[in-house]
Amino acid sequence: EVSEVTEAPAAKSVVGIIYPPPEVRNIVDKTANFVARNGPEFEVRIRHNEQSNPKFNFLTAGDPYHAYYQHKVKEIREGRGGPEPTLASTPKPGFAGKQAAAPAPIVETVAPKEPPPEWEFTANPPSISAQDLDIVRLTAQFVARNGRQFLTNLAAKEQFNYQFDFLRPQHSLFHYFTKLVEQYTKILLGPQDVVDKLKTDVGKNTPVLDRVQKRVDWLKYQERQQKQREEALDRERMAFASIDWHDFVVVETITFTDEEQNDLPPPLTVEQLGSRVLAEQRAKKMREEGISEVEMEVEADKGEAMEEEEEEEEDQGDAMDMDEDEEMEE
């Protein structure tokens, strides 16, 4: 007998809709939320402002994720904007009734204090033929073994040979050739510190693994920082696009003469104007939370008073120094 297990109906994927990957779905969901609250005009502004941004291609009708975007906007307007099912949450056949394992908690690692040292023995080869690459490498080995005098004699001997044009400082491969010479010199005529470091690492995996772990932590830290910067830029772009630039009232028209135009500041750009509007909105929110302008003015007055007192003390000190100099001269 096969026992049937009745479970609560889970969220089902809609047939005919292509669900975007998580990194794209996050942008689509946020945009759909804004459009559902602010209306189609907001979608038009985003499409106009982000027409060159590939992250917002889902706003066009021919994009594969446009259907998911329309479906999400409709759900949010109807009050059904819950989380969409993912591949990880889809139950597999034969595992009905079993509780899914809880995801492992994300542990925040400590940010590295300084970047790892640069690679000493790594040089990306240029896009040249295998024969030319072998000539560059073999020449670098001979120069590392025989010294700079060998390089000077070789450059004079092969000055008309096109295969040795990389010996000229203005050639595009000269930097790569010089780096190879430095690396081969460290290997063939290794400095004492490099030799001591290699002797320490022989037979001991701990120092090597520690350096590998530090480099991995640094790369992960850089990826997290880059992701945070991109998310902050997306939030700023969405807030900037939510401003209705056509909602304004002409209060007064001021006419400037030709003589007055010389003293005017340069006009603001659209980005500067948007940043100023966002700053005013943040200041308004702070005032609503209880931070009054009077307290801010009092703090500003205190700061100005302290600066004036410091200036007076400096003036008095300068006057005393001048008096002492005059007395010494007398």
C-alpha cells in the first residue's frame, strides 16, 4: 500500500513565464514594486533613463523576462506580491513528507586589513604565435643568466631582425620581456630572502595554506564590496528615477542683465540637482523623526563660537610673540 501525504499547497510557478535568475529577479521585483505603487508613468521614466542599461531590458516587450515583470506588477497591485518559488524550494519526487534541510547561516568574515602581495612568478602571455613566444622566453632566460651586457650585444647584433623587435623599449612586448627577465633572475640567481622563504615552506603546508586563505578572503571581500557598491548605485538610481521632474510650479521669473551674468555660479547638472533633492528629502525625514532645526542651529552656533575662541587665542599668542621679539631687539 502506498500512503498519500497531504501537504499545504505551495506556491506554484505560472505556466508560460520565464523566471529570471536571482540577481536579475531582485531588480525586476524592486522595479515592479515601484511601478505598482507609482503608476505607469514611473515605468516610462525608468525606461527612458535606463535605456542604455542592460539590467533593465526586461521593460521592453521582446525581452524573455518581460512577462514575469508584468505578472509581478499585477500581483503587487492585487496585494499578492509574495515570494516566488525557486528551484531550491521545489520538492523532488520521492521526498514528500520529509522536512527540507535548513540553509546554513551566512557567517560574516572579518575584513582583511591589507591586500595580499602581488604574484611574483606570474605573467600573462600576450596574443602572439607560439614561435614568437618561445623566442621571447628563451631570450629572457639567457639575459637572466648572462646579464645586461648580453642583452646589449644581442640588441646590437639583431637590430635588423624583426623577431627581436621586442628588445626595443617602445615595443609593446618589451614590458612582458622585462618582467620575464626579472622572474628568471629570481629563480636562477635567487636572493637570500626568497631562498629562506622557500626553505621555510619545504615540508610545511601551514604557511602556504595560510597565504592561500588570506588571498581567498581578500578576493571574497573585494566581491562583497563591489556588490554593495552596485546595490547602492541601483538604489540611488531608483530613487533618482522616482522624482517627478514635471511636478513643479513657476513662482517667479527673474531677468538678469548682461552685467549680472558674470557673477552667477555655473548651472547645476541633472545629477547634482537630483542629489540635492534627495538630500532635502533625507533632511525632511530627519525632522519628522524628532531632530528639529533649532537643535541643529544651536549646535552650529556652538561650533562657530568655539572656532571664534580658538581664533582669538591664536591672535593673542601671535601678539605676545611679536612683543617678545620687539623686546629682544631693543
